[in-house]
Amino acid sequence: MKINQVEELVGITKKNIRFYEDQGLITPKRNSENGYREYSLEDVKVLNQIKLLRRLEVPIEEIRKLQVKEISLDDCLQKQKQEFAKRQKDMDILSQLCQEIIDANDELEDMDVEKYLDDMKRLEKGGVSFMDINKIDVKKAKRGPKIAASVFIIIMIAFIALMVLGKITDPETPMFFIILMIGLCAAAIIGVSLALSQRLKEIDGGEQNEANKY
């Protein structure tokens, strides 16, 4: 099958399908003649599994562990139940806070904002979470590009330092060559930095969020 057919069968977008491919959760074969991806019924089955698990808010990393049998489905879902129970408790507490604000019968400009923020800080210290769980996946997705870009930039800076050191130890090295190499390294650093920035924006603004929409 082509990706358009899989999109219709599973009910998720091509962008989501490619995202899961990038994450290594599915590995469709490629046609040896034209290089196009060809999806099997097994790929469709796996995508439906992913779709179900993502709707249960199972993180990408947990799905990956499930696929390679590092964890069992029972352990995974028990963990999700615990997370949902904790979140339900948090929601009940936050609902009580909302009710407290309602009962104060204040308008926005009259609210004792500092008091409520202090209450929220106290609740956070007690273990109540205000953070969206989906941000966990976003942080993990950012980690790889950041590490790769950092390593590359460090290598480029080290190369520039070596060029400068080489010029100092061997003054006969042509200056134009030194400048050219430093310029190329600097351009590479700028290019990688811009690519990293764009990649992080994609993750923040769409890729991870899109992967949760069906």
C-alpha cells in the first residue's frame, strides 16, 4: 500500500505516519525500483496499535519499549492507570481551587492573584502537577537534535582552534587558507544552529502535537 491508502485505513495523517517512521516505531519496506515506501498490513496493524496507545497517552519511548519487549503491556498500562489516578487527584484539587475562586465572587481585576499563586506553589510542593504531560515527549524529541548539533559545533570550534594554533606554530601557512577554513567552519556552525532552531520550532509547534491528533 501507498501512504495515502494507509492514511485512510488508519485514520491518521501522513505527517503522523512519517513521524512514527522517524521514531523507528514502524519500518515500511522500500520499492527497490523507485525507492517509494510500501506499507504492509502488518504496518497498518502496528499503526493502529500506536494510535490506541497514544490515545491512552502512552509516551513514545514507552511504545518503543513495548515493541522490543523491554516492558509488558500490563506493566505499561498499569503505569498509565497510576498516572491517570494521580492526575485525577490533581484535577480534583485544582477543581477545588477553581471553586474557591468562584466562591470569592471577584472579578478578574479584583482577584487576590498573589494568594492563589502562593496556593499553587504550595500545591506543587505537595506533589500536584500543573504541567501538560504531552511536554514530556516534546522534551525527549528535542534531546537528540540538541546533542547532535552540540557535538558538531564543538568539533567545528575545535577545528578553528587547531587552525589558529597551526598558524601560530607555522607562520608560513597562507593566511587566506586559514581565513577560508575558519569562514567555512563558522558558516557550518551558523547553518547547524539555524537548522536546530527550525527543528525545535517544528517539534514545539506541530510534530508532537500533530502526533496526538486523530
